[in-house]
Amino acid sequence: MRDVRRDFPILSRTVHGKPLVYLDNAATSQKPTAVIDALDRYYRETNANVHRGLHTLSEAATAAYEDARRKVARFVHAARPEEIVFVRNTTEGLNLVAHGWARKFLKAGDVVLLTEMEHHSNIVPWHILRDQIGITLRFLRVNDDGTLDLSDLDAALEGVKLVSFMHASNVLGTINPVRQIADAAHAVGAKVLVDGAQGVLQMPVDVGALGCDWYAFSGHKLCAPTGIGALWGRYELLEAMDPFLGGGDMIESVRLEGSTWAEPPARFEAGTPAISEAIGLGAAVDYLCSIGMAEIQAEDATLTAYALEKLPQVPGLRLLGSAPQRGPVFAFTLAGIHPHDLSALLDEDGIAIRAGHHCAQPLGRRFGVPASARASLAFYNVPEEIDALVTALMGAREMFANVRS
Ligand SMILES: Cc1ncc(COP(=O)(O)O)c(C=O)c1O
């Protein structure tokens, strides 16, 4: 895995004169040369609008865009490429299900089951829908160790029409038992939407094996450009859904009296799509497959074990979450130092971490921690970077102790 670092040009830069130690991968991943080159090549050689042109460039752009869809479909083991809807990001994928499916099929009083650990992108769309059509929201609670409380899942599922939850937590690192929850949900006739924003770079994803109905993820967390993501959905569900946005490319026919929709996925891709970004996502998927998602998962496990050994050695450090199934995401507080100060201080050493509520304010409240620091690793990190983090945290502690005394 040390060799893969060479694939990421940004990893060789310095910040404040120190080698960059990039530990903010849960926010966004870095991009390998293969992806940067794919974007460059597209704009130099192929740039044109897709689907509507009959000239050489448009046909080439369309072929590359649709090829990217096939690559993404293979990457998540979709039954067919048409099950992949290109969206801007996870947030848009989740909102698409809320608008296109839930708004159509749910009515006042129907229950949507979420969890207390969700990112705001899987809470706010449901608040909006509740306020508009009167659905009821219910939340699975989080145990002290950061796992979901599934002790009374059957009771929690009573009357539920949709369960929507994250594959992996962007704060606690917890990897949720998707199959178990999906099976229980299906047993009561509920549909299952999974927020795959963090899961998709951490492990091989097989949507069939996970047993869900939709799976949403962002390209930018998967070594791809920003502005592109995907919503996978079982085709018959996509077919039943209403469009989210209306416009060009998503119609079958338009008359002054009304319009009819194209079949999925075009129905959900109104307007000129993010063409180069989708092609970049295809290149990212190719790159990740060339390493192997199982190898990436194994590397994450090694880095996670090392971080879990080292971080607790910092006096006053409190890690949030200790789930047995977890990814390389570590939110923590350091006694006496505000996470924002810590992040600014670490930046002086070239170390990039995140600080704040991580778009999970209800979870922060659950743990009595409105803000925390977060170090999140990817397969291109190395143990020495965890050492650098630990040394910098020790230094920050000492510095603040001196200021106080
Ligand atoms: C678990 C989780 N869900 C959803 C999102 C939203 O992703 P995006 O901002 O790319 O839509 C994030 C982003 O951090 C996340 O970590």
C-alpha cells in the first residue's frame, strides 16, 4: 500500500513547510492521477454534451458517460446498469428517494424509521417530508459503545414503511449490520434505504448481499471528483418513482398539455448531467478495482487497529464509540482543548483533521459532545501518520497546559 501513495500527487505536498498528513478522508478523499488524467483527457479530447448529439464528440462523450454507469453498476454488483442513477452526491440520492418514492407512496401517519447516528442528510429530508405530508419519524437509539440498539428491533419496526440508515458512521466509525436490519424490515413489508457515503470506500459493496432497496453514495469520498454520486435502486422501485426535477433528457414526450417521463435512470437525470465527473467516477472505480476493495478493507483494518492502540495513549483523549465492527474513523475530544483550536494547531504541523459536529448534531447530543475532533483514514495513509497525529496531540496538550499554568 505504500506504493499507492505515489498515485496521489497531493500527498507529496507540504503544508506550513511540513509534509501533508491528510486525515480528513471521511470528509472527502484525495484523487489519484488516474482520475485527474481522465478529467483532463475528457476536456482535451472528448468534451461535448451527451445523449442529444449525433456528431463524433457527442457520441464519444455519451459512450464514456454510459460506460461509467456500467463500471459503477459492476462496482456495487447491481443487477443492471439502469439501476444506477447519477446524482450529485449522497445527499441528493437520499433526497431523491424522499421525493420520488416516499412522497408518492407514504401518507400521513406512516412511519419512517431512522437512527440517532444519522448524518443530517438522512434526517433533514425526512423532517421536510414530515412537515409536508405528516409522516411519523421514529429513531433507533445508539448504545454507549456506538452500536445501534437493536434489542427491540421488532417493536421499533411496527407500522414502519421505510427504514433509512447509514452503512458506516462518519463519527463513531461503527459499521451497521445492514443485512440484519434489511431482513427484519422486509419481514414487515418496509423498504430499506442505505446511506453508503462512508461504507463505499471502506469495503466491497454488494447491494444484493446487503439486501437493501436503495444505496446512495458520493463519488468524492471514493477518490472521484466532487459533483457526482450514485443512487442504486432495485429497478422496479425506480420504475415506480416520480421524477425529482423536470427538464431535458428525463422525458419521453412533451406537449403543451403535459409530459410523460423517460424510463429510469434517465427519468432522474434532468438537464445536462455532470459528464466529466461521471467519467471521473468511472476512472476512480477502475483504479480502486485495480487495487481490490478486499485489499483496501484489509488495509483499513490494519490502520484501524494501529490507531486504536495509539490514540488512547494520549492522556485526556476520549474516543467516541468502540463498536467491534468499525471503520477507520475516530472522533475524539481532548480534555481542556476545544476541537477547533486543536484542528488549527495540528494544521501548523501539516496535519489535516476535522472539527465540529460532523453534520450529526443529534448524535453529538446523545454523547454530550456538541463538537469533537475527527481523524479519518484511507488506504493510502500509513502508520507513521498516526504516529505524527499522536505526537502532535501530545504537543497540543503540553502547550495548553503551559498556557494555563
Ligand atoms: C454518513 C454520511 N452520509 C451522508 C453524507 C453526505 O455526503 P455528501 O455531502 O457528499 O452528500 C456524509 C458526508 O460526510 C456522510 O459522512
